[in-house]
Amino acid sequence: MLRRLLALTLLLSSPLWAAEPRELSWSELVPADAPPAAQAQAPIHDLAQLADALAAESAPAAKQQAPAAPVVKALDGQQVKIPGYIVPLDVSEEGRVTDFLLVPYFGACIHVPPPPSNQIVHVTSELGVQMDALYQPFWVEGPLQVEASSSELAEAGYQLAASKIYPYEISE
């Protein structure tokens, strides 16, 4: 009996049986009863507007839409997978972004007013992402913390220590 209990304990604690992370959409980071001011503006995915966005780089930083937007406390501690764009905060000597804001659309926090804080995830990563790859969206996986953080670019309502970062691809 003791052997069976030990075998069952080892089996259940094995990383091979670990659950897949929960795939989140950005709308799931906003409480259902949040006021309209705490909701993000519609993301811009039209890459034809990229030149306008890049031209805005020299403009003064825009004020964040809702720096203290409500968050979904039930997400705290969950293993998640969320797609988004990387806004660098820290770059290693090797040219890898190891500290960044993950946002739902390209140019957020730089070219347009930053989205509400509940639409920004502050991510840290030991390995990071090559700086030259930042124009594409990425999947980021890891434990989500419902904890505010502040940077010179924006307030974030969530934090995540990335265990995986890889290019976002649409599966057909």
C-alpha cells in the first residue's frame, strides 16, 4: 500500500503531467463590471499605419488611458499563455530584451496613449528576446501575478515571470 501511495505521489508531481497553461485573451484581463474608461481602445492591426506610428516616436509620451484600471484577481497565480507585442524596458549587453511590457497591439506605450493598466503585463525573462524581433507579436507563458508595477512608460496591472517566449503564429 505504501508503495502504491508513493508511486501515485511521484506520478502526480511529475512535470510530464503538468497542465497546459491557460490561454488568455486580452479581454479576460478586464473585469466584466469594469467601467468603460478602464477598457482599452480598439487595437490597430493595420500595418499600413506602421509608418505613421514610427514617425510618432519623436513626439512627447502620451498620457496613459487608465493607470489604475481594475484587474481580475482570480487570475493571480495561474499559469497562462497570452499573445502580445513587446515594449522594451531593459536590454542586456547581448541585445536581448529581458524586462518588458506586453501589450495587446503594436505601438502601445510608445506611439499612442498607453492602454489601461489592466491591458499591460510587466514581464521579466532570464533569456529574453532579441531586440531585432520586436516588430512581431509573441506568445508569453508563465505564472501571472495580479500585482501593479510602474515604469517610465506606463503602469501595469499584472506581472509575469516568463518561462517561454516564442513567435505568435496563427494556426489554420
